[in-house]
Amino acid sequence: MVEGQDGLTWPRWQGIVKAVERLRFAGLYRSDHFTNAAPPDKESLELWTSLTWLASHSKRIEFGPLCTPTSFRHPAFTARMAAAVDDLSGGRLTLGVGAGWQEREHDHFGFDLLSMTERFARFQESLEVISRLLASDEPVAFSGRYYRMREAILLPRPRRPGGPSILVGGNGARRTLPLAARYATEWNATFQTPENFARLNRRLDDLLTARGQSPSSVRRSMMTGLVFGRDDAEVRRRLEERGRSREESRNRGVLVGTPAQLTDHLSALQGAGLQRVMLQWLDLDDLDGLEAFAEMVAKPFRRTKAPSRRRAGAE
């Protein structure tokens, strides 16, 4: 997972896409921001044009936004673009959506972030609109506080029945998890320790059971940070660059360590119910490091770990 607002350009994006495909990673995901959270502003390649390029220049990897804020675009546009990009890719898009959070970009570009209560009310309406447009072969009517539709239908219809999978991102037990249970085929947590993830995971199980759904109907994933070093000296150097200790980073849910240490952490997360993890790769030019991670951690982990209790294998 890369941060699109942190200096992403076409040459960097194209190089990362090609490397991820070649190195046999399961997928590539990116954030959707107009700018970074604190100045100075950095280059920030637009989300949907970048995903369109990926869809037509890769053949295997899954991909999507983590996550596209519903505060930026009318949900009808999000549904239309997602269906088209998914079709272009042959059904490899996961549509990650969130309520939005970064105040600076909303202020700079004139988007209303709204209060937390209003923001999640708008988010729920967005999920309702997106879900209905993707799923319905008949015209859709909807009347809400923020959005309205009358005889609305997506044509051409998505080739994948129901359109791309919807991922709801966030850690909130009171607001986010109920929305994930109702609308998502995947829930994506962020920056959680194995213990915290297990607690949230059980909460989602309970919500799904109360709705009469099997807990296995919603995939469990997490986006988190990564501090990877080939040896302890490299791990220490990278921690010093970030200004956080090993303990502080791990308490934030960040994966820290050498290949063996990272494998142990991934095993603990898998035991807590995690089915796949999207790891933040902050140095957009460090493709050599990405290759080393693939060879020393990702490939051996895939080869040695048994299937999880919900799905086949960790990704």
C-alpha cells in the first residue's frame, strides 16, 4: 500500500505497479488524497486515472483505493468509475470507501468534511447509493438527506455480478463496523495490534451473526505500517529515521523487524483472524527494498503458512 499524497507521480506509480506484478504480491492499494496532512504540499497523482492505468497494464494483481473518501465525489460517480475500472481489469478491483478525515485537503479544495455525526450519516447514504447502483439491474430510486436518485441505472451493467467488492475501512466499533456488516464484503482495519484486531474482529462477528449472516461473509484485512530491515542494524537505522522506538511502533500496530520477526508478527495477526494485510511502503523509490521484502518475507510466509480458519491462505 502506497500513500498517493506523499510524492506519487506517473513514473513512480508505473514503476511500483510493474514491480508488484513481477514480484508476485497479491495486490497493490493506494490512498486517495488531494494533498498531504501537513505542509509542504507534495505531488499527489489522482486516484482513478492511476487505477485505470493499472487495470490495463497489469494482468494478475488485485488493487483499489484504501480508501476513497465519500466526501470528495458524488457516490454515483464513484460507482460508475469503479464498475468501469473493474471491468477493464477483468474483475480485480476492490472498492475501498471511507467517510473522509483529513481536514486540510477539505479546506484547501472546498469540500465539506462535516461533523463526525453528519459525516457518517452521509457515508451511510453513499454506501446505500453505491451498493444499489452496482447491484440493481433495474432503475433505482433513493431519497436521502444528502443524495437523491430517480430511475437511475448504471449502463453498461458491471460484468461481475453486483460489481466490484466493497471494502469499508476504519476501526470504529460504534459507527464503522455496523456499516461494514451491512454493506461490505471486506472490512479493513488500520494500525492494530493482534490483541486489538482480535477484539474488533469478534465485534464484527457478533454484528454479522445478529444480521443472520455468516461471519465468513465478510473478509478481514488490515492496512498498517512497516519497518523492514534485512538485519537488526538496518531495522535500528530505519526506526531512527522515523523517530520512533521499536516498542512505540509495535504498540501502534506497525510491523517492525527482520524477516523472522515479521513472520512471527504476521502469524500472530493471522491467529487473531486477519486474512490479508496491506503494508505501507513509504519510500516510493525503494524498489530494491520492496524486492528484498518479497523474497525474504512475503514469499516464504505464503509458502509455509497453513490456510486460515476463514479463507485459504494469508496474502
